Amino acid sequence: MTSNSTSIRRSSSYTTTLDEKDLIGALNGALNSILLGKEVQVNLALACLIARGHLLIEDLPGMGKTLLSHALARVLGLSYNRIQFTSDVLPADVIGTSVFDRTTSDFRFIEGPLFAQVVLADEINRATPKSQSALLEAMEERQVTVEGQTLELPQPFIVIATQNPVTQTGTFPLPESQLDRFLMRIELGYPEPDAERELLRGGDRREVLESLESVADPDALRRLQAAADEVKVSDPLIDYVQRLVNYSRREAEFAFGLSPRGALAMLQSARAWALLHGRSHVVPEDVQAVLPSVVEHRLREAADFAGHGGGALAQKLLSSVDVVG
């Protein structure tokens, strides 16, 4: 297990007087200069963080999962630690451990890599369930309990986890309780030919990342989060979300329906998506844009005993539930 803490280079041009539109534009521009041709995925990742959520990125190795997580931390000016999960990682390797200090004849706690504002849980499904569970309290409560003592984590606290497809060897599928802690799950996919050509011409993206300067700071992220909370949601829009949720609960092809937490996640994400696109109120298209990323990892087909996910079910929801009841 390895972890590394990254100090963020701040741009001298950054100012807290940037309005929301300019700030969002600057964030998008910086991220899209690193992850080429992935504007939708970049917007979803930003929406997840603005909605105060944790992000799960699932894809094949080498698709830019780690690059995106590091870029998000850098442009937002947040402290960053990376945990490389393997089958021998223990909970203490994630949270930290108490050691005996001979000078004071007492135990003192040494913080693990979990104590950062952005924590990359790299290849989380290569760790055993015991180590995966070390993240549960942290992701839900933004705190950890060590030997009966509660320790607050840095704020904001965001877990960005990557995982390889469950069909690959050496993986331990995340249980539903762990998956539900992630507001969104996204896939990056192969780049389009033009973007890949630019990528090949541009060389190692890690070198480009090193030159990337932050365009925000934690206070700016909090401003965006507060602005998303103010995005209005009408009663007809709530009716639409309820119809989506109820459809998942009553139709036979769903092994289980969306929980109230899933419904709230849909609305949180839709508010953030609306903010990113300059709207002060949520429209049905905002819900539809975020729905697959919010619900696919929360749904299972009734006949899907292998637990391969709910991609087809998300599309079923979108195509079967009318916007107007």
C-alpha cells in the first residue's frame, strides 16, 4: 500500500470574486485540458463534488481514472492522498494507527492517508471487504472512530474511488452498502479518434498535470455547493422523480427499487448539473442527464445473479416514465 500527499500549486490569478459562471468555466477549461474529449464525464464528476458526493470511476486500466481524480483535487486547490488498494491492505493502513511514544510513555495516533480533502481509493475492489469497510464511516459521517475516540476528517472530504470491471481477476465486488455511499458512478471509455490523436501528440498527461495550477480553493467549492442548494425544484419535477423511483420499485425486472437515499441523490445531482449549465431551477433534462450515473450502481436486474449492474435498467426508467404524469 502506498499513499502520497500532493501540495497544490495555486494560481496567482485566482480570486474569490470570480462569479459562479466564470468559476465553473475555469474549472471546466482546466479539467478538459487534462482529460481530452471527456466533457460529459468531467461535468458529471464536477456535479458530484458540488453535490457533496463521493465518486466511483469504473473502467479498464489506463483509461485516465487516476488522472481525473488528481486533476479534480489540483484545480480545486484541495489536499490529496492516494491509497493503492491491494489484497493485503489493512484498515489501519487506511485510517491510521496508534504507536507508543517512549518520550511521553503514552500512545499517540498517526494519521493514515484517509486524512485529506480528496482521497483516491485506487482500485478499491482489489482490497478485501474488511479493508473496503474501513471507508464506510468516513464516507457517511466525515469522521472515523479509533479506539473509542471520534476524529474529524478534513473538510470538504471527498472519496474518489476507482475500480476495475468485476470480470477481471483479483477483484472483490463492492457490496450494495458500500456502493450506496457513492453519489455517482461513471465510466470514461475509449477516447474519440481526434481526442486520442491530440493525446498521442501531447505526450505524457502526468507531465501536463504537474504544470496545472489551481483555479479555486475550498471556499470556492463551498460557494458552489451552497449555490447548488439554492437551485429551485418545482413540485412537478419532484412528481417526475417520484414516478421514476416508484417505477423501479414495482416492476418485476428490478431486483429491488431505488431507496429514498437514491431519490435524494438524484435531486442533489440534478441541482448541481443545473448550476453547471447556468440554470437557477431544475428541468427534467437535468434529471435525465445525471440519472444513469446516479442509479446504475444502485440497481440490479432480478435475473442478474452476478450483480453486473443496472445500465439497462437506467435506460428502461428513462424510456418508460413520462415527464408529465
